[in-house]
Amino acid sequence: MSFQATRMLTPGPTPIPDRVRLAMAAPLPHHRKDAFKTIMHENQDMLKKLFCTEGPVIPLACSGTGAMTASAFNLFEPGEKVLIATAGHFGDRWIDIAKMRGLETAVLRWSAGEAIAPEAVREALDADASIRGVFMQISETSTGVLHPVKDVADITRERDVLLVADGISAVSLSPILMDEWGIDCLLTGSQKGLMLPPGMAFVALSPRAWARAEQVRPTCFYFDLIGERENCAKDQTHYTSPISLMVGLNEALKMLFEYGMDKVFKKQYALMKMARAGAEAMGLELFVKEEKHSTWGLTSICLPEGVKASPVIAKAWKDCSVILTAGQGELKEKVIRLAHMGWVDWADIAAGLHALAYSLPEKPQGAYLEAALEAYHKALAE
Ligand SMILES: Cc1ncc(COP(=O)(O)O)c(C=O)c1O
């Protein structure tokens, strides 16, 4: 038994506030009765505000990949061609999902650690007029890159091409203006910025994406967005609702809006600056070189030559009760991901930086905590 607080600094699941945990511990309302419908109604209003969209935000009982699957199956017919802009593990997941749907795929593969250039998306679309959609991540969680989705939307909105954006590690962590930017499908999951346990995902479509969904022959019994939209309008879900998660969501969204999304984003921005400054002051290299392309919910830190991630992660857990995460795929032993999403604050990130420094075979000499905290406070004051 560890006699100290566990700090889960992982890119999902993330720590959950007591207010949300306690709300979920209350007796369950029945999902077809009025008390639950009131919660659903409030959630829908708040989700629309969160997604910055006027259309419904469809809740699904599944993890984030379910929402990705729902978008591919509801927006495209087998045989249609889509462009997958990928720079990492989750981008590659789009390829598998699209193939499972029987879509033809064009792949725009970008260097991990770099933001996909919108111009490259434009060139790929110019080169092939049969492409009906672009799939990409807003934040690629495997590397910590924030992709320029707004700029890609400027390109897709001018054409008959739907932009499907995976915002699983971006929604509620950095600003995303779905309608204003022209994103056609925005999706996220419950276990990251929303400060909830895993198990729920959300999908919102633009009017032209709904029009497309109405034309697509349904071939997926469970992920039927048209059916879910009808139920959503009645403050219901098609099948049994994830009741506790809906109750928790109600509390989490109230917390976010009580505090104010601008302040939530500022905090995320400051935590990103803090993590980057701390790692650099330790003498470590950042995987995402340009700060403007760094996602606000996690920081990928390169390990020195010859140091492997798994023993560092094991020591941080054993001696500091801090859960850090390795990179994914090729980056597995080379990169440590320090996440700063969910119910975490500067003190958790200071603990994360300390756990990392303490667990390296050669202890860093620099005053990394001072540097990190200075960057944090400076960012808040910007
Ligand atoms: C960007 C991104 N996409 C997709 C997923 C997959 O989500 P899930 O594991 O909830 O199915 C994740 C999970 O970490 C993610 O971060």
C-alpha cells in the first residue's frame, strides 16, 4: 500500500473532481423518467456551448473510438474516398476504421511531432476531386501535437468535402469553435478534459454533415446517429443511457462553466508552458519543438540517449505514486508523456516534473521546478 496520494498524470483517464464523483454516487435516476430528462436537457445545452455549435451534440455510450467509428459509418458509404491526415498513432486509427467501413483511403502522412501543413491537405484535395472527406486529429495524443484544424476547415468548407475532427484530447482543453471554423464532425470522449471516467463519447455534426448522414444507408445498428438525434431531441438516448456518467457530466460541465471556459483554457495553456519550461530546465528535449504546435493537455518529453521510458515510469510510480505514460509505437521507450488534463493543477504538474527528474538515472541539476512555476505564473498573467 502506498501512503501518499496517487497522481494520475496520464492522457486519459484523468483525475475526477470530488464534486463529480459525489454526484455520480447518488442513487440512480431512471433513464426514462423526468429527473433524468432534465439532466439530459441541461447537458445538451451545455454541450452545445462547449462545442460552440447550434446543432445537437449526440452522446454515445462507448469510448472515443466508438465516436470515431460512428462518424465513419454515418457520413460515408462504402467505396467513397477519404483523405486521412495522420501524424501518429491515433491518426493511423482513422485508416483502420475507414478501411473497416469499406472506404477508399488516401493517406497524408506527416512527421510525428510536427503539425500537419494545411497546404498539404489542399494539395491532396486538389489532386483528387473524388475525395469526400478529411479525417484528422485536433490533438494527436500519441505525440502531443495540436494540428491546425481551423486552417484545414478553411479549405474543406469551400468544397464538397466533410472535415471530421477527433477532438478527444482537445475539447475543453483548448478553444475549438466548431460552427465558426466550419468543422463538419467534432467528436470527443469523457475521460480527458471532461473530468469523467471513461465510457461516454460525443459527436456533433454540421448541417451539411447531417444532410449527408440522412442519405447514407444505415449499416450499423448501434451507432445510428439519425436515430440518436431523434432521441436526443426528446432528452433521451436510443438505448439504455450511461446514467451515472450523464449525471457526472452534468456536474463536470457546470463546474467548467461556473469557472468559465476562457479561464479553463488559460489554465491549460499555463500548464502546457509549465511542463515545457520544467522539462527544458531539466536539460531534456521536447518532442514537439514549436510551442505553438504543442497541445494544451499533454507534453511529450524526449529521454536522454540510452535511457528507456519503462524503468523511469516504473520508478515514478513506485517511489512517487505518479503515473506517467510512455510514448506510443516507435516512441514507446524514447518519450515520456506528462499529461496535464482533467482535474489537475500546478501542484500536480510540479509533482509530475519532480517524479520524472527523480526517476531519471542521472538527476538533472537545474532549478527545474522554479523555472516551471515561473513559466506557469507568467502564462497566467499574459
Ligand atoms: C486523439 C485520440 N483519439 C482516439 C482515442 C481513442 O479513444 P478511446 O481509447 O477512448 O477509444 C484517444 C485515446 O486516448 C485519443 O487520445
